[in-house]
Amino acid sequence: MPTYEYACSKCGHRFEQFQSMRDLPLRKCPACHKAALKRLIGGGAGLIFKGSGFYVTDYKNKGPARGGAGDAGAAASPKPAGDAAPAAPSKGPEAGAAGAKPAAPPKK
């Protein structure tokens, strides 16, 4: 229910009244008791966004971003070279990693 602002044209008394949109406008001034009230036109209420963000709360991420924006997260927090994870081991004889089994000779 909205709040309406009224002003009396006889005594100049101004006040706000909380009432339904279906209610008829008030006519009698509470100060001078004369039927000279006018309902004023209000500017309306401002729109206030609260929380961590409009898009964060209203739209969920449904997959990778389009237009190359998906790489922005990786570029924002690069890992130092010493902390890099090792690449997937290759299956060829050049793997040479400790503990890797040598390739078995092909059977004839």
C-alpha cells in the first residue's frame, strides 16, 4: 500500500497518509476540519539494489562465457612457474619419467 501526501488549501497543513490504492482521496483536513484537502503528486520511490550484485543474484552461469570472456578468470590469477602442475605423461618411449615402465616390444 502506498503513502500519499496531502496538503490543505485553507490552513496549509501538510501530511502523509498510508492508504490503499482503492481508497478514495481524503477530503477533510485533520488540522482545521475543513473539506479543502488536495492529494499531491509524488515523485515515487527510488530503486535500491542490495546485495553483492544484480547479475550475480539474478542470473546463473550456464556455461562458458561467449566472446573470449571465459579466459578472464585464468588471467586474473596466474600461477607461479614453480607451482605449475606437471603435464599429462606421454605414452611414448621419450617419457623417461622415473618409475615409468619401458614400452613392451611388439609381439610377432
